[in-house]
Amino acid sequence: MRVFTLILAAVLLIVGCASQPASTPAPTSPAAAPALPTATLPVASSPEPTELSPTAAPSIAPSPTAAALPASCEPTSSMTEGPYYTPNTPERTSLLEPGITGTRIVISGYVLGTDCQPIPGALVDFWQADDNGVYDNVGYKLRGHQFADASGRYTLETVVPGLYPGRTRHIHVKVQAPNGPLLTTQLFFPGESQNNTDSIFNPALLLPVQETNDGWAATFDFVVESAR
Ligand code: FE
């Protein structure tokens, strides 16, 4: 009986000791455990990257579209008519004809309103010097008007104008929406040294000229006030 009591006491002691150390580190590990997951969660959790990508994607995609629509339809700058305009020009999209020499160029684009919408039927009337920098002030060589098509587009086939004293290379043009005010302006060519000395040169009116298999080509959109 004494032996049994001793064994029982020993067992109780062992059990007591075993539970003691377990309960001592217990407060430590619960304290450390939450600290780790708490620190890990915000870093590893996907909310941040997940939130970033959807936010960034839609905000990047619509911005250019939204910005492109209303932002860029400022009216085309006007310029002096100069002394060589002749009214009542023939209606034609090509100013090429026998006797006209020089580098062929095709200029095309839209006539737009300040609301950025095309203006079908807009008048576009071009005149220019020939390859030698000379205007035909008697007839209608290198002069002609046309109307923008149903989608508001125009196309001009002509030659690159020559230089004449005091001016850089340019093509004159009048543009008018049906019942709208008349815009008179000029188009310029890149890479001309005279662009630096011509006092009325305006870089906003530069043609983005490119070489093609068949001469030069450039696009230019006119923006005018319209009556709509
Ligand atoms: Fe001129």
C-alpha cells in the first residue's frame, strides 16, 4: 500500500510537471502565432495586387479614348490669304494636268467640326505655286475646290509647290462647313530651312509628309466652326 501510494504520488508529480511546461510556453506561442500571421497576411494577401490591377487596367484603357474625343478638336489656325487667290475655281480633286511638273503629292484627311465630328459636304479650296514657285494668276492651274465626301473626307492630288522669294514652301486653302464661317489658312512642309525665316510660318500647320512609291503623301484634318 505504501508502495502504491508512492507510485501514485510519482505519477501525479510527472503529470503535473508535464502539464506545467506545456502551459508555460503556451502563452508565448499564442502571442507569437498571431504576430506572425498578422504580419504575413497583409503582405501576402492578394487584396493589394488584386485591387491594383483592376483599378489600373480600366483607368488606363478609358483615359486615352476619353481624352482623344473632346480634347483635340481645336479649330485649325487661320492664316493670311496672300495676294494670289482667284475665286470661282474649278471643282476637282486632282490639280495634275499636262504641263504640270514636279513631285506628286497626295494630301488627304477629314474636315471636322469643333465637336470632332466629320462634316460631309464641307468646301475645301486649294491654290498654290507651281514647281518653280510661280502662280497662275490668269487661269486656274494648280487651283481647285472640292467638297468633303459623305464621311467628311477630302483628297487632293497635286505637286509639291516651289519656293518663291520671301516665303517658305506652302499650299493655300480655304475650308468652310455648309453655312459655317470661312477658314483661310496655309499648309507647310517639314524640313524646310525657310520655315525658320518665314515670319508667318506656323508649325501647327505642318504636313506630316511621307515618301511613297509614287511621290509624297500626307494627312491633315481641318477643324472648322460648323453651323450644327
Ligand atoms: Fe503663297
